[in-house]
Amino acid sequence: WYGLGRSEHRIGNALREIDRNKFILSTKVGRILEKNKPATKPLAEYAFWEDENKPFEGSLKFYVKFDYSYDGILRSYEDSIQRIGFSKIDMLVIHDLDFFYHGEENFNFYLDQLDKQNGWKALEELRSSGEISAIGVGINGDGLIPYFIPKFDVDYFLVAMRYTLLKQKILSEELPLCEKHKAGVIIGSPYQSGILAAGLSGVSPTYNYRKPSKEIINKIKIIEKICKDFEVNIGAVALQFPLLHPSVISVIPGMINETQVKVNIENLAKPIPKELWTELKKQSIIEEESPIDVF
């Protein structure tokens, strides 16, 4: 999906000379890349962009077909193997099966593909045979996790920007559900697309990839003051906060260069006093129920 296939080519090229046992490889299923634009655009089947409106700079020239059926999942998986150039993929994530991309009607259409058209069965066969080790579900909104568990035996959820210093709606119901069913949670974009990486003075102070509202700016100012009082940078607090929850197994901060890799490593290692988390609760930045026991 990212770069319409280009990202998988790049990651394969970058990793090919490294011992395969030294890294975990994950990719996503649910979208198929096709060379030709179909004559018609059937409801809930195709989403495509003309060349001048591709969703990513430098994208390859393909159209996108959503398909969460048995054949669609296997085709997506096999195509990824060819693009990446590895015969073994460790984890597969069902990509963007949510209201954000599809709307309620189309979401139910695709959920039926996963269920009644045996998309999930395809994933279970890959897992039980040992071809993959784990199945994940990638979602972008609140309230979606109950659609997948306990119906499906999900190993983990990849949840974008839903448990951060600025958003914790999944705390009260969805994270406990994951804990109950032993499904891990990976938080994508813990920096909320940029604004929590370095605050208002950062290189990319965006909130959910948009200009922040006054309400968000005011919250950031409060967080920045608390961080300053405890002599901790906001990026470290943002990166470590989700990991304090027992269901959260990892975060994906995103990095585009060596400097950002080093900054993220430093942010994870930075000692943060419990008093800082307590103050964030007092200022109503994080929910009272948010776990704050330092790992």
C-alpha cells in the first residue's frame, strides 16, 4: 500500500544482506495492486487514484483493490512475498478494515468477506502451517476492536494514534477486552503524527496529519510545562506513555533518517519520574485510570 508497492521493494532491498534470523518481518494484507483501471467502479470493491492524485509521493503506477476474502488474502500475501523478496513473513496485519476507510455499509461488506468468504480462514491456515507466526488487525478508529474479538483469534491489534498523551478513548473498554482475550496492542504514531515528538516548536507539529486546533495547542502547552518542570523532553514522555499499559506490546514512532532512530532510542531510555505521570493526571491530560507504573 505505501508507495503502492514501493515500500515493500525498499524494505526487501535493505534487509536482503542481513541474517534473516536477526529481524522480524511484518506486512499487511487486504489490498491488491492491479495494473489496469477497471471499466466500472463496483461498490465496496475498488479504490483508485489517478496518476496526479496518488496518495504517496513517488508511488508506483498501480490501482488498488480492497479484498478481504480467502483468495484476496492469499493473493495479497503472495504478492507481498514477491515484492519483498523473502519467502518467510513473520506477521500479517489485516489493513484498514474500519469505518475510516470504508464507511459503515462497506465496512460490513468487507467484514463479511473476512468472515463468510473465509478471509480469516486463509490467515488461520497460514498461521497453523507455520508460514506466519501472528495475525494482526490494523485499525484507525475507536470502537472497532469488539468487531474482531472474540469472533476472531487475533494475536494483536495495530491501532493508529488511539492511546497517546492526547487520546485515550480505548482505555476503558477496548484495552481491557484485549487484555481479557490475550491480544496484544501496538500503538502506531505515538507522536500523534508529529506534534508530540518535539512539541509546538518541532519540525512537524501536526495533529493527526493536520494543523492542530486551539484546544490541542493548549494541551500541548500544559504538557510542555510539566515536562520542563521535571526536565524531561516531551518526545520521551509521549513514546513511553503507551508502553505503561500492560496490553501494549510495542509502539511504532516512525523514522525517516538515522538521527530520528537515535532520538527514539534515547526517548525510550530516558528515566521519567512517576510524579510526572501523576501531574499529567492532575492536569487532566491523561485519564485517571491510565497505568503509570514505570516499566
